[in-house]
Amino acid sequence: GVGRVTKLVLLKRYESVRLVEADAEFSRRSKMYLGRKRSGRCTFTCARLEELSQKIISEWGAPVDLVWLQWTLQYLTDSDAVDT
């Protein structure tokens, strides 16, 4: 899940990570899995991806170096993926 990718890949390459998860329970589990030190380098946002507009993302501040989408594209139609 998102916690494993964050712990084993993303935090080894980036100073901080913003995790966006639609399910608050999954977000809580990710925090527990990461532990206090690693989760301290993360910002957790509970939202559905379609709720995130460019305006909201720009309000986060720093430029985004990487966007990691996991278990997402399977829910989009081909035309939605291309339009995005």
C-alpha cells in the first residue's frame, strides 16, 4: 500500500512526502506503519483525487517533484486518463 511505497521508496529519495488517501482509516494505518519519525516527514491529506484541483495543490506551497499514483488509473476511462 501507500505506506510501504512511502517507507521503502519515496522517503529514501525525498525529504518529505504528501500522502493523499480517500479513506481516513488507510491514512491512519499508514502513519502507524511508518512510525513517528518517518510519518513526521509526511503530510497526510484525506481527500479523493478528483477533489484535488490545481488550485489546492498550489496552496500546498513547494513545487512537486514527483506524483506517485497507486491503484488509480484502473478506475479512469481511457479518455479521462488522456484528458488529465
